[in-house]
Amino acid sequence: MSDDVKSLSGELARDPQSLVFLRLGELLRQRRQFDTATRVALHGLERHAHLADAHDLYARILADRHDYEHAFDEWDMTLRIAPHHTGALKGLAFLYFKVGDLTQAEAHLQAAHRIAPDDPTIGQAFAVIRGEAGLSGEVPAEALPTAESLAPIPEPRVFAGLEGAQEGLLLLDGAGMVLGGALKTADGDDVTETVAAYLAGVSHEATRTARLLGLGDWRGLSAEGQSGHVHVGQPTTESMLLVMRDRSVPLGRLSLLAQRAAQAARRWLERQR
Amino acid sequence: MSGLYMRALDMVTRVRGVRGAMVVARSDGLVVAEQLMEGIKGSTVAALTASLTGRLQRAMMAAGLGPSQFWHLQCESGAVLAVPAGEGLLVVAVTEPEVNVGLVRLELLRAAEAAG
């Protein structure tokens, strides 16, 4: 066993919740130790079922083992969790290429290129596909599907019917992984994953603060920002809900909206059990 | 300077239902000035509030909402409210559950202006 693998394995053994499995799994995959890489990836997925990178890792291992059907499912799941995951877009492009669907392959690469224009591997992949297809020059952008049209079919919406369900409500699990909803800035940028990462510790901090001050359990955390307001709550003990609105929605109304969203989240979580 | 902060805190603690108020350094969570009822641990309030508001502030910045201007932690038996003040400070209030939050917010903002 190499030092790197030994060191990463040791780290994972000490902290099974650690995200180090991603590095370890990738290292094993690169060394073509597929059985061990699979075990590491599945170990990670058991603990981080909503982590896009975990599905991406497993998909890469499956693809290397020529299990393209399941690799497709894993990359599809990756995109459901993180629609802008370039690894998954490139992976799906590869799978479409393998089955001869060059239009879909190129469309997925175009989507990846829009997200990561400086990624040199995308250019290389384009060259391979165009060589295979006998294409020359750029494919007109308008002839290709948009990123939105490539997005996977949405799962049953957590917040269906609620105001701003598509962009201002976010449901996380206890580890800060996205369960549903999405957040966008006023400019339309998707900030779901970033905000989720920052919120991961908020619940724990709020619980500590409330308990150490003898204030019992916390019920909600609201904040006013320069351009909008947020409300963070706990629909269940193992989940966290963020509601975000612009400043035209007063904090009091935001709190009411958060209550409705929490009810919807509880019902949705119950259905998932 | 200490007198200035204490006068600012007076504005907050005179509101009915406020159990204490303090000025806290945002960067390290240390107490700068405090007026607290017996039983409230100032250093605990300061450290935890600075940490919690900092975390939420980062999430809000990432969401494009800009810097936070008011935080409100609602709990079963009370609340913690905070506003930013100049020079990297927070003005924080610990309250009973039945308190006029709007009034406390107003006084916190006035205190922050006075302290800043």
C-alpha cells in the first residue's frame, strides 16, 4: 500500500464521516484498484448520500469498469443534486459519445464549457468528438440545447405551490447537504451549494447558543441584509430550512412564509421515509 | 470610551423584557462593555453571538444579500438580538420571550449608532 493511500485510509478510519473518502477513492480509481475504490465510494455515499462529488466519484469508477448504465444513473443523480457539476456533464458527454450520440455528447460538453470555460479537458474532449463526427469549426450555439434544457427532470418538488419555491427556499440535512430547493442571487447565479456549505454549522451554533444561555431550544434565526432577508429554521431535528427574500418582504412576513415552508418540508421528509 | 458604550447600552436595557445588553468585538467574540442581569454569562453570550452572526453573515454574503444589519435568534425561553456597530463591534441584547422585538431592534440600532 502506498504512503498516500495508507495515510488517507488512516484518516478515514479515524473519522468515517470525513470527506477524505473522495481523495482516497479517486486515488484508488487512478491506480485501477476498482474493488477497493468501489468500497470507499460506497462507504462515502452511505454517509453523504446528497453529496454530488460522491456520486461523481462512484460514476467514474463504474465508467472505468465499463458499467455504463449505472455510471449514467450516478452522473444523472450528480446533476440532480448539483446541476452545474462539470464532472458529471463531462461524464455524461463521454457516455453519449460511447453510444454514438454525438449531438448529446457535444451538447453536454457545451454546457460544461459554459460553466468552466478555462477547463482544458473540455477542449480536448471536443476535439475527440469532432474528430469522430467529422465536424469542423464551431457548432452554432443556437443549434445546441441550453443548459436548462439539459437539466434533469426535477424530482417531486419539496416546496411545490409555495411562493418563490424555485429560488428562495433551501432544505438541508444535518450535515448541510442539499435535500431540496435552490437559491439564486438577484443576478440569477445559483448559489445553492455555497450557501449550504456556510449554513452547515449554523444549526449547531444556534443550539449551543440557546442552551448555554438557558433559553431552551432555538426556534428560528432571522437576519436582515442590505439587499434581502433570511430566516433559518428546523422543520425537524435533522434538517434545516432557509428562506430568503428581498427587502420588500418584511421579516415578520418572512417568518410566516418560513412556517408554511417548514410544514411542506416536514410532509416531504415524511414521504421520503 | 467605556462611558459612551454604557450610555448606549442604557438605551437597550431600559426596554421592558430585556435581560441584558452588551458590546462585543465581532472578530474575537470578546466583551467590550456589558449590562447584564445576574445569571447571564457575558463572555458566553459574546463568544457565541459573534460566532453565530459571523456564520450567517458569510452565508448572506454568498447569497448576494450584502452585509447583515440585524440578527434575531428566537428561542423557547427568550431571544438574542444583535446589530453591527462601527469598528467591528456588535451590540447584543438578551431578552425574555415576551418582548417587543421591534422596539428592541430600534434601540439596538440607536445604541449602535451611539457606540460606533
